[in-house]
Amino acid sequence: MTDHTSGPSAQAMELEAFIRRSQDGLRHQVRGDSQPFLEVWSQADDVAILGAIGSYARGWEDVKTHLLAASKLLNWTKVTIDDLATFATDELAVSVEVERMTREVNGATEGRALRVTHAYRRERGEWRLILRHANPLSREDEDREREILGHESG
């Protein structure tokens, strides 16, 4: 029987730390440095990425190539990540997040928001990232969501 009064389990804390490490790796990725993000990925043939720039890749070598190429196109300077939900078993986990990024372009601040799902798997006793699915969240989407939530609560 689990004692819920003692706080999160060691495995839950390990997953939380790994997700934070993945998020930190992503911050490096979008600033042009792929190495910390590459380090959190599984190197298995079944990993996949469905990128926010409209591309996708499957298998470690293709995902690695994708991430290295994408990092050269990105120059986001500020990244905030809103954790919406995390679901986990002993061997698999999924996190759902909204990533918000900003940068300066020709003296103006430009921003983007992404809806993101990550899947993780334990491999040889360590968590590894196995899936990243990200798609743009438009201002219209966010306005519509606020409208929906406003109607539900009112």
C-alpha cells in the first residue's frame, strides 16, 4: 500500500528532474545549441519528432539530424514552459505543456506559443525522451480557449 502522506516517490522525483533537464535542453536547442537536448533522447529506432516547423522524423539518426538542422534556424532568447499535466507508469510517461518563446527581430519583439506533448520511457534504469509533438498555438486559439472557459465558469 502506498503512503500518500510521505510525498512523491523517488521515481516520481526522478521523472520530474528528468523533465526539468529536458526543458533546459530545449532552451539550449532553441538558442542554437542542440547538445543538451540530444543528450536526453533515447537513441532507439522508434523515437519520433513531429516538429512545430511542419517537419517530422523517426528513428534516432533522423531525429538527431532534424534537431541539429532545426537549431540552426531558431534564435529564441526567452522560453517559458507551462506544465499542464504529467501522467506516468513505472516505465512510460507523458507530459503536456505550453511553450512560449520570444526573440528580437529588427528591433521588435516576436513571440510564439506551442502546444507540446512529450513521451518518455525508462531505458536501462533512466528516463529518456522518445517523442516530441509540437504545434503552434495561435492567438485565436488562446482567445477561443479563454472564451470557452469564461462561458463554463459563468
